[in-house]
Amino acid sequence: TPELLVSKKGAEVASYPLAGSARRYGDPAADRRSAAVLEGSEKDRREHQAVVDAVFDALSPYCVELSAPDGTTLRPTASMWHLGTRIVGRLKDAETPVAELAGALHPTPAVCGLPRERAAGVIGQLEGYDRGFYAGAVGWADEMGDGEWYVSIRSARLAGRRATLYAGAGIVAGSDPEGETDETSA
């Protein structure tokens, strides 16, 4: 997964939320159009900003400095374009373990919605299955409390000859069911 939930090394902390996505294309002109549409999409920018705001809200109490020095930019992967914002900061207490920071950030609005507790309850009722590791966090921590955690989205679970694929879309005001289905299938 390309979405960094949180990394911590000493007093340095970072997060790189990705929200708002569009399909990549093999044809360069179509690929540029897809990126431009995403970059100019008011709906995708609102979706992304909700996640960025949640990251700032969760990390601010832990930090003496917190910023997004590059603003929101396009982040390409092999199959998708994403809106991404690199967030960096300096912790008040370098002893704060990365697991505590991951717990404060997880689940992000991109995988759970807002307000978090209410959205989690509604998702649990509507989906009707245990997400397991989907939309969770995967990563590592060392004995110093440093580490990196990523959001496990657009993932798969392999069991013998069976594969269960997981993907989702952020639903906000202005979401179009056909567009969200296309994003999820991409």
C-alpha cells in the first residue's frame, strides 16, 4: 500500500494520506486527462481534505511543529492517481511510541468516515462482514518506539487457491455511484 498512516523516528513524525483517486491509463494522453480531472475535482479535493484535517487533528496534540510543506499533489502508482499530502512534524516527546500515534490516527476517514464512532457503527451494520485486516494498518515498530505503519487498502487475502480482493471508495457529498464503482474496480 502506498498510503503512509504514520512513521516515527526519534522526534520526527510523518504521515502521507491519500484520498481521491483516479484510474491510470496506458495511453499517455488519456492518463494525463485522468490526472487533470482528479486534480480539478472539487469532490475529490473535499474528500482528501477531510482526511488531511483528521490527520492534523490527531497528531497536533503530540507535536510542537506540524505542517504540509508541499501542499496537496498528485501521487502516481502503477494503476492509480491519488491526491496526496505529505505531513511532517516534530513530537513534543520523542518517547511517544509509533503504535500510540497509529492508534490515534486509525481508522482514517478514508476507510471509516466521519464522525468516526458513528460511521464505524453504520459500516458494521451495512457491510455485514468482518473486515479483518482490510482497512486496518500494517507495519512495524522497534524497541525504541520508532516504526512505520501503512493503511491496508486495495489489498488481497490469499488462502490456498482462493483470493479475496478488497477495495473501497470514499463517499462524500457529490459522489456519483457509477464513478465510485469505477474507482473501486480500478
